Amino acid sequence: MKPVHTFTVIPALPHELEQLRDIAYNLRWAWNHEAIQLFRRLDDDLWEKTGHNPVLMLGTINQEALNSAAADPAFLAHLDRVWRDLDSYLNTESTWFRQQHKNAANPLVAYFSAEFGITECLSIFAGGLGILSGDHLKSASDLGVDLIGVGILYQQGYFRQYLNEGGWQQEAYEDNDFYNLPISLVKTSDGEPLRISIPMGSEDITAHVWLVRVGRVPLYLLDTNIPENTRPEQRDITDQLYGGDLEMRIKQEIVLGIGGYRALDALGLEPPVYHMNEGHSAFLALERIRRLMKKYQISFHEAAELASAGFVFTTHTPVPAGHDRFPADLMARYLGRYIESLGIPFHELMALGQSGPGGNSEPFGMTTFALRMASYRNGVSKLHGKVTREMWQELWPGVPEDEVPIGHITNGVHFRSWISPDMNHLYDRYLGPRWREEPVDQTIWRRVERIPMEELWRTHERRRERLVAFARQQLRKQLERRGARPSELYDADEVLNPEALTIGFARRFATYKRATLLFRDPERLARILNDPERPVQIVIAGKAHPRDEAGKELIRQIIALSSLPEFRRHLVFIEDYDMSVARYLVQGADVWLNTPLRPREASGTSGMKAAANGVLNLSTLDGWWDEAWHMVDHRTNPIGWAIGLGEHYENTADQDRVEAEALYDILERDVIPIFYERGSSDLPRRWVAHMKACIGNLCHFFNTHRMVRSYTEQFYLPSAERFNQLAEKKAEKARKLAAWKARVRQAWPELKVLSVETDTNREVLLGNAFTVRARINLGDLQPSDVSVELYMGLLNADGEIVEATPLPMKPVGSSSGEGHVFETVTSADSKSGLHGFTVRILPYHPELTTSFLPGLITWAEPS
């Protein structure tokens, strides 16, 4: 039965507690231990029952409890401290950005992502990508970077996981109650919901906009499940994260990209910089171009040059199958009418998302389109940057892989969200409070040596005890729901040992992450776990995608093992992995296990969270751990353990076998003996030394403060400056740049290196200088339109130049024959051996961020 009138009921807080509402509706409480303790103090049981949701808690709590708190001077003093701290945080001018960039404008940056993991009660994220997005917003807030987030408010979010009696994952979808979440509906000045019109095929749909306050950063979320959309298929677009088929995916990405841009426009916001976190939001580029065309009365290609200056794109996916691609018929069905407003033919737009020669047979790739449109592109770890350049080299034909214009900014984690309160107090006491504001300062983390070994170890032991208690509690709940026998419930209270070496493993159950590598030899593992003198135990959590049957099978295998007598008390799988479960695991485990198949882990951040809590990593050399492993000297700074040396096997079965053996060997030879090596004080001194080395050598780098600072200084600031310059005088520079590119592309086929000459002999003494001269046919172009470079380096066994160093060649006038002459003086001063060089031509314009434009590179042809 539909209502004829609706209204919103809000908690009736006593006047003395009104500030609780302000605190509850700003998610800074999610990384403020004092604020969380305030809500726990009000009603600890209700805090847990409401899923750590202060808004629902305030709307549910007994009025007598509120009245009692309002009359409690101690509670009011606590409330006043938390509120004053929030007020000071929101209004201070003393931020990192203002301190480091006193004379620079703080450009507004719009950060688009399909998911945001900020806190467990706001279920609009699935895993690592969402957690990274949430941590990005938190650090931007802490640093004072002027950033806004844009995403989707999913009615059901990601699924809740539970296991049936056979150990198979089941999915349950629960509706988010938006009016009992720490979010607010954005309204116009007349009190009506802000409505956004979004093109969808032959019609428009409508979306409302919700606001989430993340410290100083606003996050805007779009919602189509509203009365204005009369048909279910319109309202259902924002139902589930990563639910549905390819058709649902394109509709969601239109809402995110085009709708997200229009939401900012309706709010009066026009950021110069747009950061696309993965390709899901790439359609925003089309709307940005369309608006600039209208604003400056310029063509599509002129507007694309201007828009491109303000686009930053981050890819997180090293597997080709993980990138969204939409066939031409789907693009035409949902964007055909919209594309007409851009003034370009449909096939021309399709080509922007195609990596091959074009044609409607190839789908439109969102990542391909984003890479083409962005001025700044990056992977999320050093290794992932290399993998990404290899994956997408085809977009820049003729460009050497190591020069493909895709860099890397390694991911991090937001420490205040993941470090336990116990470790937080320890760091405050011995490192000083600056670790929270300036975690990138390694000298601060070196002070970990000041922490007494006994105190660090006892602090960690408390966290392990809490993990064991939590695992027992969750296991009992899981068994009760399945209707387990009383004896099984009794056993649940006896699983795990608070003093045993505890291995944690928690992540998405994709097959490449190899969650069952540790279980490859059950008999050997059983002997390891059941050693009476040196017991070991494993706590596991994670979800498989609803359509990933192979991932679900991995979970089933683990559950089957956990029911066997030799594993029952040493192996626990915790259902419904979320941020709360993650915190218990990364704070309480002794060893964090990660076993991805190299190089398929783009970054991985769970191990960073563990490291910040002093948990030692045991991982294959992939993603962030490959980078961390090569940062330190392990003889003096043992930070953890590596499985293998980064080898690659053609046969993955062989690789699984070899690396499983290596994993068992490391456990038996290194991990377990060091953990149980105790002196008279029962203190594992070598283990604690490893913990200190891990904290002291890794924390300064693997945090989102460092990451967001890198994005700001390497991408956001130069991107905003370049956009503003191109936009001046009615986009005059953008028009000229587009015209120059069109002229260069037309003339480029005529370019040729006619000859290369040198005054050196076949043998050159190390360090001796010599001259290289090249004669170039530029056709209709001028020397100022190009960059001619000498490309010189060692030769490998295949006769190819490697470890090359490009060197600019200067024009020295026209030759007596045809062409222009370019010249440089160089020397072979790197190392002895067989060297070689060639010459290449690249386009040059002062407004370019890279000279590597797709298809515009000409190399000298070997004679």
C-alpha cells in the first residue's frame, strides 16, 4: 500500500546532547577512537547491535538512557571534548596543504569511484577498491586537499555472506535504510530533493543526491530508486553493487559518470580536475566535453583537448578480463541519442574506446577510453605500473614499453582507520602524536626502537586474545544459524588458542589469490598445526563474487577441512567479511598471509594494514609486497618473509606446487621457530625485533597520506594549472592545440629519417665523445613541431636496445639536399660492451604533458 504523505522521524535528543547529532553525521568518527568510545559509552551493546551506526543507534536508544546521559557530567565532558575536537578539525587553517603550498591555489578535485568503503554501516563497497577510495577521502580530509567524492548510493549494496551446511557461499541482499544512516538527502533552497536528469537510451531518468560528510570532504551519492522513476527497471539501476549483467553495468556507469557530473553542476561545482578511480566513471569525460563545447562554443575535439588536461585516471586491474567493455549495440541503445549531442559520428566515438584499428566489431573499452582521455595515468604499485604499461602498450604503437605514459603511485592505507586503539596509545607514548599528522616522516617511525620489547609484545598479545574471542563468538553464531548440535556449539567455545601462532588470511576469493595454497598438502599442514610444543592456527575470511563458482569452491574446500578433527580447533572461517572483521584480523594476527599468483595482484592493502599493527607479512612477491621487499636490506631489517623470488612459471600448476612447498618450508624453518624462541621472560625477542623492523621501515611509505600527497603534487596541481591555462581567453590555447594536433596527424605519414651518420668508429673508448647527425624529412612540419632524439643503450642477446637513454638532437639547419639536419654530441660512459643507437621523431608542443601521442612516433629504419 503506497502512502499519500511521507515524513521523516528524527531522534528526540535532550538539548544537552544535540551535539551528538553533528558528530554522528560526520564520518570522521569512523577514524576517531575518542568519538567511537563516546557512542560505546552511551550503550555498548546497542553500538554493536546497530552495526556501529550512530544514527540508527540514536534513533533506537531508550529515551531514559538519553536523559540519563544528559544528566551525567562525565558523559557531557566526554561529549564536549569530542565535539570541540571535531569543530577544531573542520575549521583549522593549519593543514598540510596550506603549510606546504602557501602560495598555491587549492584546486577542487572531483574523485569518482563506483564504491566507497568508509565504515561498515554504510554498505556501498565490495572490497579493496572501495576501501582504498574511502581511505583516499579520509587522507584528503586530514591533509586539507580540496576534494569531493562522487559515487552511487546502492539500495542493497554488496551482498551479505552466509554458508549453508555444505559450506557453499550463499548471498543475502538487505536494503539500506537511508534515513537511518549517517547521510543526508541534498535539497534545493525550496526544500525539495535535488533532482538530476540522466540520459538513458531514448528517455531520461531521474536521480536524487545524498551527502556523506567525511571529515572536511563531501561525498555525493546518486540514487535512482525514487518515485520520479515510474518503472522498476529505472529504479533498480542503483540496487546492487556489481549486480546484474552487462546491460545493468552500462546503466550504472552512465549514472555514475554522466549523472555524477551533472550532480556537481547542479550543486554549482565545476572542478578543474576529475580523478577517475577505475574505468567505471569514464563516461563523465563525455559530459565534461559536452559542457565545455557549450560553454566555450568549441568543437568536440577542441573541448576534448581542454577536458583532457583536467583528467587523472587510476587503474587497479592487471587482468584483461577485469575491464568493462560494451558492444556497439549496447552503446547505441543507451548512448546513441546522447552521442548525437556531441557532434561526432557514432563510429568515431566508438574508436576512442577501441584499441585496434577501429570498426564496430570491437567493444568500447572503458579503460581504453579513460587512458586516451586522461593527461595523467597510473597503476597502484611499482610492479603494477610495469604490468599496466605492458597491457596497454598497444595504445601507443612503436613506443618502448618502459616509456608508455603510464606511471604508478603506490596505494596506502589510512592508519587512524586501521591501527588498533592499543597500538594507537603505544605510538602516542613513544613516537609522539606527529605519527598521526605526518606519517610520511620516517624519522618518526624509527622511534619504534624506543618501545620496550615487553610492552610492544604485551600490547600485541591483547589484540590476539581479542581476535580469538571474536572468532569464537562469530563461529558460535554461524553454527547456531545452521542449527548445529549442542556439542558443536560447545566446541566453538574451545577453538583456537589465545597464545598460539595465528595466521590471518582475509580477502576476496578470486582464484588468482590462491586462498587454498596453504592447504595444498593437508597432511603436512595438519602436522604443523597440531605440534603440541609449537601450535599454529589459521583465521580466514573473504567473499567470492556471486557468479564466481570457482571462488565459491575454494571456500567450500576450506570449510570441509575445518570440520575434520585435525583442523577443527586450529582453523576458523569467519563469514560475511567486512571492515569490522578486517580490523580484528589485521590487528590480532601474528602473520598476514598473501598468496596471489604474480603479477595479478595490483597492490593489495590488507597487508599494509597488518604491517601498521606490527603484524608480519608472509607473501609472494606481488603487488605492494614486491615493492616493500625490495625497499630494505633483510639482513639488518627483517620485515617478514617472501614466498619465492618473483619467478614466473608457464604452468600454473607447477607454480602452485613449488610455492606451496616453499610456504611450508618457510613456516617450518623460519616463522614458527622464531615465534616460539623464548627466553626466561617468555619473550620472543627476535620476533619483536622483526615487528619493529616492519613498522620502522614500511609505515612511512605505505599510507594514504603519502599517496594523496603524491597525487596532489604530481597530478592534481599540474593538471589544474594546465586546464586553467588552456581555458583562458575562451579556450584559445585549447583551440590552437587541437588545430596543431590535427595538422601534425595529417602530416605525420610523410615524416622519415633519411639518414643517420656518426664520426665514431666501430670501437669507442669508454667516456669518449662522438657526434651523431640525422637528416629528417619533415614534410609540411617545421623543426619546432617535433622532437628528434638519439636513442642509445646496450644491446641484448636479440640485438635490441635496452636500458636506453633518449637524448635530444638539435636542428642545425637544412642540408644541401632534402630534409633538415639534427645533431647531438654524446659519449658511451655507462659501461663497456656492445652498444647501439637509433633515431626517433616525436611530436612536440609546449602544452603537451607527454610527447607520446598514439600513433605519432617514427623510428629510423635499419639499413
